[in-house]
Amino acid sequence: MRNVMEKLEELRRFAVTAGASRAVIIAAGDLVVRTSAWAKCFIPACKYYGTSIMCPPHNPLTPDVTRKIVDEYTHGILFQLDAPVDDFVGDEWRKRHVEMELAHKKMLAELEGRAFHMGFPLALGFAAGECSLCVPANRCAVLEGNECRHPLRARPAMEACGFDVFAIAEKVGWDIVPIGHMSRVQDIHCASLIGLVLVI
């Protein structure tokens, strides 16, 4: 019978096969959760704040809850998807970035599903960005009193739960830079989406 680390390595390789630019096994103790990271969803208010059940204030995973969840795990798979800088900088970024976010969420769902079927029934995934499965093209069905249209793929962003993605990326040696409304393409050397699946 394979040990847990062998299974985690298989999941790490699967993330890359599924399209991730890179993936690592990360100890739960290396995950950084900060209330200040969560607060960046609403100070200043993100364009997508409150637009779905995956974003604050509707997402129930406050930093305190997230810390309790992380404490119940020992490892996870962290993965990064490189993205074109042009998709995340400039006036049209809200339209251009959706395709990459959908690809990222597809990878996340596949990785979480693979972990589940490998014997990790409590595998739990966290995505990047707003719930682009519906927003902004459609309103969140749950906020209108209906069932989620994409229950197997909709996941909250790491930041929306309090994960400090910048600090976590630094711990594993990944290059990420802040991108904001004043960013210029010529000043940004990389863009990416980072996701996490807590496994055991």
C-alpha cells in the first residue's frame, strides 16, 4: 500500500498534467492566514465584493473559520497557472481575464475530485478571483434564492477566506507581483492564478 506522501506526489503531478504551470506539496503549517488579507476584499472594495456566495460578505469562511479548517489538515497541493499579463492589466481586464479564471477553476475541480477518489474524502479546494462561472455575465443564482448553477466547480478565492497568497507564494519560491488599477503592462513581468487543495 502506497504511503501518503506518494499519493500527494501523484496529486502534485496530476495538477501539472491538468494544466498547472507548477505545483508543490505544501505543509498546512506553511499556509499563512491573515485577517488583513481577507480585508483586502473590501478595503478598498473589490469590484466583485458581494456579487456571489463565494465572496465576502456572503462567504462564511472568515479568517477565524479558515484557521480552524487549516488546523485539521497536515498537507495540501498548491498550484499556479501562469497567465498573460494583458489579461489582468488595463481597462478591459474584467472581460479578458475570465477565460484564464475558468481554466483555473476547471483545474481546481479536477484536482479536488482526483484527491477525493484517491481516498481523501475531506479534500477541500480554494480558487483565485471572483466566481467567474456566473459573474459578471449573470447574477449569482444562490443570492436570488435558487440553487448554485455550478456546485461542483464553484469555489471561494483563497484571499476571500483570508489566505495571504503573497506570503504563501514567497514561502515556496514563486514569483508573483501585485496588479492594480494603476498597473501598466510594461511594468508587470508576470501574472498568474494560484489555487490550493487541502488534502489531509
